Amino acid sequence: MASLSLEHLVPLALLAVAAAVLCIAARRTPGRWTGIVAPMIAAGIVITELSWQPYVLANHTWSVALSLPMQLCDVGGFVAAAALVWRQAVLVEVAYFWGLGGTVQALLTPDLRDHFPAFPYLQFYATHDLVVLAALFLVIGLRLQPRAGAVRRVFLITLAFAAVMGLLDLGTGGNYLYLTQGSLLSVMGPWPWYIAVGALLTLIVLTVLDAPFRFSRSRAG
């Protein structure tokens, strides 16, 4: 799908508008309504994530190598849904860093052959938009900012997740987390060196995403 096509730009615009409206409203007029909107977004994430399973089953294309909801955006979506409901600090941190560090990249460079109004197109943008919306709503709208040490915690969680996904790829022949091919990893050198480059890039991205909050924490301190 062309990155500057109308099919690509419209979902991004909808995300930008929804995030701006919700975050501004939450900061200016906080109240009980946020406790209703948050679980609604969480339910939307879970429903759209799980909707892929009956679709591939109905089309007889389900496989353990391709269809498990185990990509970073999928797992990050479930974490974001949990963070919206329970507001636990570590869940919020993972939702924020994975949402803006990983899911945004997927939205900007979609690995998608289908077009509107095909179900894979709608499901892709609905899930990814909602995950990013959740991350922004939690951190900006609800002011649940990452704590000191968040970069280290989320980096270690990400490394552990990548290790598990590597074992899953070996066992299933899949490409979960795009550890074998595709995405930005494909331009970072040959295997296994691109894994190390990817880990370094992940640490840099996490540090950049944490920078505004590190500044505010230092001022508060």
C-alpha cells in the first residue's frame, strides 16, 4: 500500500483527531467520563485484535506460523487494554513505549496488501489506531507518566519478549516480531547482527520517548 495514499492517510488523520480531542478533554475537564471511555477503548482493542482469529479460520488460512496474536503490536494491544482498565504503572509504561515506539512505525510503514473496505484493511487500522490512541490517552490525557527507570524496565521486558518470540519463530517457522525478515531489521545488516543493531535502536527510541518525562521528573525533583 502506497504510504501517501488516501487509504493510508485517512486512518492516520482519524487517529490524530481522536487523540487530540480525548487528550485535551481529559486534561481540561477530567472526571468520571474518563473511567467510562478508558474501558471502552480497551474493549475495542481486545475485540478488534481477536476478530482476526475467526476471519482466518473462516477463510481456511489459519496457521500457527502466521496467525497467532503474538506480534509486538498484538501483545502491546492487550497490554494497553489492561493498562486502561487497571492503570498499573508498568502496564502503562509498556503500553506507551511499545505503542509509540513500535505500533506507530507499523502505521507509518504498513505491511498490508489489502485495500478499503476489505476486512484485513479495517482490522489492521482499527487495532493499530486504538493501540496508539490508548498510549496517548494514558500518558497525556490521564497524566500517567513513565516513572524513573522506565527505559531500563521496558528495554529488559522487550528483550525478554524478543527472546520468547525468537523461540516461537524457531518452533513454528514463523516471523513473529519480524526477527527473520521484513520491517526495518532488513536494512540493519545480515542475521544475527541486525538483532544487536535492532536492540540498540530500541534503546535509543525508548530514551527519546522518555526524554520529555525525564525533564519533568528532574524539575519536580
